[in-house]
Amino acid sequence: MTEENKEFAQKFLNTMDAQDWHAFREMMSPEHRFNSPLGPPMGRDEHVGVDRDFFKSFDAKHHILDIVAEGDKVAFRGKTTMVHKGEFQGIPPTGKHIELHWLDIMRIEDGKNAEEWLSLDLMGLMQQLEA
């Protein structure tokens, strides 16, 4: 199951990068919980909305650098390469090429993302945007 969970995590990111929001939503369980520094835990629809808004601000591609899985959890470290193309947090588009580093842990249940914990380098992002 651990190899399947690793493959699921990669497919989840690929689906997000393709901005296939219907398929992305369907990869999450109805009870999905998304925990991140962006605010209180979010449900499935809120999670999709946050990522959809992110792609309005950035042309982005996610890259997994390390991945491990055990039981129903998969942990992965990665970076997102992106270009700032739209307003973000009140910052007008700069056209800058940016790297955002992150860590993610996902709990997979019945082949779906049931819960996710994301930690990302928001300070590094804001520094690259010169905010």
C-alpha cells in the first residue's frame, strides 16, 4: 500500500497542476480536512478554492523532492516553481520566477486524501516577492 500512496500523492499534485478542479476535488474524501498555516482547518471545497485562487496568482508546477510512506500516511518534501502572474495578498503581478519550499503529510483512506497537513515557507515566498 505504501507505493500506491506515494503514487497517489504524485497524482494529486499533478491533478492540481493541471487545474482539473473537478478531478482534484474527487481525489479528496467528503470529510477531507486540510490543515495549513493559511488559517483554520478547511474542508474539501475550501481546499479546492484556496488552490484555485493560488493558480490565479501563479503559474506553478509542484515537484516532489523526497517521499516516504508508512501505513495510511505519506510524507513528502518538495518545491513549487512558479511565476507571479496575478495579484497575491495585495501584491500586483511582478513576473518574478519564485521557488516555494514545503512539507506535506497526507492520510489516505479508501484511495482518497482524507486529511492533509501542509507546512510551507511563507516568509521565503514574501521575501522573493519583495513584500
